[in-house]
Amino acid sequence: MIEVRNLVKKYGTHLAVDHLDFKIESGRIYGFLGPNGAGKSTTMNIMTGYLGATEGEVLIDGHDILKEPEEAKRHIGYLPEQPPLYVDMTVREYLEFAAELKGIPKAKREEEITEIEKLVKIKDVEHRLIKNLSKGYRQRVGLAQAVLGFPEIIILDEPSVGLDPKQIIEIRELIRKLAKNHTVILSSHILAEVREVCDYILIISKGKLVASDTPENLEKMLGEHNSVEIETEASPAEVRLILKNVPGIECVETQETGDGLTQAKITEKKGEDIRERVFTAFASAKTPLLTLKAAGMTLEDVFMELTQSDTVPDAFISGTKWEEAGTDAGDL
Ligand code: ADP
Ligand code: MG
């Protein structure tokens, strides 16, 4: 349905999207997950034709988003990070305007807008000015705009940013509802959110795709390496010495707590259970263990491991020429 091939985006010398390759199949909810600055919005802006790529291509149902933008865009509804709302219009006026831009035939407009207003629950505010709406309602108006024309693919950039917990639950329900008839791609920097709503996750870090699978598989794949956490009064060097000849250990990380204790995270080789061996090794060395606990690898660990960065500071921003992402009305 969507094919992204070898996608590269450079801002000046900064590589924001670094050779991305992936496919989106129909009928699923995809999550683009990555820390701020990972390149999610840039990728989505390119996929939806808002922004040109430096290299690579995006095919929407076989149509190149740059070479056949009209054909390609017909399949997509997009809610950008900053929705292009006209705040001096009423909700209804704005949706009529957006419907016209999308080329929805006049005869169908009224009916379709009413249907979508009901779907995203904004019918009761349709005559209010957008500028007087709460953030949650504005987000729904943005969503309504994306859903207009009922495109096969709906792309939502951080749809729940800035919403309160109740609004977040509402927007998630809406996304699930939309997913019954549409392919949905949403981005988020919050793992819990993506895990909760998506059935497939693409993890992006520093412009690169670092993992992609179902949440269950990501957890399973990386969760095969369980670990044991211990705490003892022995020094890190002593801990390593005691563990040196214990079979089944992949690696040991130690850390001093400051109050004379050493904490160690001992990662097992795949399929091993080293708890008893660790306990016995410390007992034979007459070094008491104050704690010993088994820990699986959670999706949080996976995410942290994959995206841990030596953080890209703001430094390059001042030295880089900012390009404007075209967000004028014509791009709706
Ligand atoms: P995300 O949506 O994952 O937070 P973005 O796609 O917005 O990430 O940004 C990716 C990287 O590109 C960041 O380092 C960001 O600072 C940089 N960037 C984004 N837009 C521009 C721009 N218009 N000009 C220069 N750098 C940009
Ligand atoms: Mg973003």
C-alpha cells in the first residue's frame, strides 16, 4: 500500500532521515515511535507530499508522491503536527473549505461532513469559531479534516500531544474506530501510547529504522535475554571475579551506589537460567547477596536500548538553514 524506498532527507548537512526502507500494508495501525528529533515528522511530511526528499522515493498504491501527487494524495488523509486550521472560521466553514480543496463533489459534501462530524463528535460545536475551541476539540477538527473523503490511509503526527488524559483516551478510541475501515499510521515519542494502540511498531532513531515488528514480537525477540539484578557489599572488581567462571552469562554491568554497595546487572545467554548459579557462586565466596532478582527485558528497555543517543544538541539548529515545510492551504 505504501512503499518507502531508500528515503533520505538532509537539512543542510544534517541527516534527518537516513536511508529509510519500509512497507505499510493495509488494514493495520502502524506506530512510528522515536524520541524527539528522530525524524518522524520529516518522514511523514515526505510521505504525504508536504516536503521533498533528498533521495529515495515514496509510492502510494504504486503512485510516486512527487511524480503523481494528485493520484497519490487521493489515498491519504494527513493530520500534521501543527494542523493547518483556519481559526477565524467556524468548524463547519472550515470543513466545507477543506472538502472543496480535496475535490469532494459538491453534492456529497454536506452529507459527508455531517457524517464525519458525528464520527469525531464535533457536531455540537460546528458553528463555533475554531479559535474558541479547546485543544482537544481543535485536534478533532484536524482529524475530521484528515478523514474527509475517507481516504484509505490516515496519517497522524503525534495526535495526542498536548491533550489531557481524558482527551487522550477519547482520541485513542477514535483512532481505533477509524482503523476498522482505514489503515492508520501515527507517530509518537511515547512508547506506552504506541503499544496501546498499534499492532505494528516502527522504531526510528536518528533518522534510521532500528526495529520494526509487532509489539509482542519486539518484546519476545529482545526479551529472550533475561537478566538478574543483584546488590552486594563487594566491590565491582570482586563481583566480576566471583562471576568470572559462572556458566551461562552473556555480560555483566556494575555500578556503585555511593553507600558502599555494588549493583550488578547480569545478562543471561539465550535460554539460560543463572539465578541458582549466581546465588551459589556468591555463597561459596562468602559474599552475601543483599538482593537477587530476575528481570525480563521490557519494551521500555528495548526502546531505550535502541534509541539511546548521545543526544543531538540544538547546536546544529543555529548553524543550519531552515527550510520551510509547505503548509499552505493548497497542500491540505
Ligand atoms: P521528530 O518528528 O521525530 O521529532 P523531526 O522530523 O521533526 O523529528 O526532526 C528530525 C531532525 O531534523 C531534528 O534533528 C530536527 O531538529 C531537524 N529538522 C526538522 N525540521 C527541520 C528544518 N525545517 N530545518 C532544519 N532541520 C530540521
Ligand atoms: Mg515530530
